Amino acid sequence: HITFDATITWDQHAASGPSVTVKSTAVTSLTIPKRAMAFRVPLPLPLGVLVRRIGSLLTKKALEISLPRFLRQLERDLERWARGGEGDER
């Protein structure tokens, strides 16, 4: 599960002129079904270490795919917003 959140701040009175700041956060979670834990196979690593490594790898791959898409969509939204919200480019 991956959730993205973006907060956009407009500062009309910034020292260098008007500015837009975007703060984005990605939250990931991994759920391992109990059925997967029913198979007791000898593991070379403690189960907690193995789960963390697999979770880390899956999260990295998911973010490699989804983060560029999220940033492209954010860019399109900001461009549309800068034009006054005209049209929908989807």
C-alpha cells in the first residue's frame, strides 16, 4: 500500500518574489498474510530481518515506479493551476 500526500504553499510576499513550495510525503505499508507464515521453512536469516529486507526491496521498487508518475501528475496540476485551472489535460 502506498499513499502520497502533497501540501502546496503559495507565498506572495517572499523576499525573492512570489514562490510556490511543495512538500510531498509517501507512506508505504506491507502486510504479510498469516497463511504465508504457516510454511515453516528453514531460513538462513531470522524471520524479522528477512521480512524487513523483502519489505525494503518491494517498497524501493514500488517507489521507483510510482514516484515519477506522482511527480509528473503534480507538475501537470501546478501548470494547470498557474494557467488559472483551465481545461483538464488527463
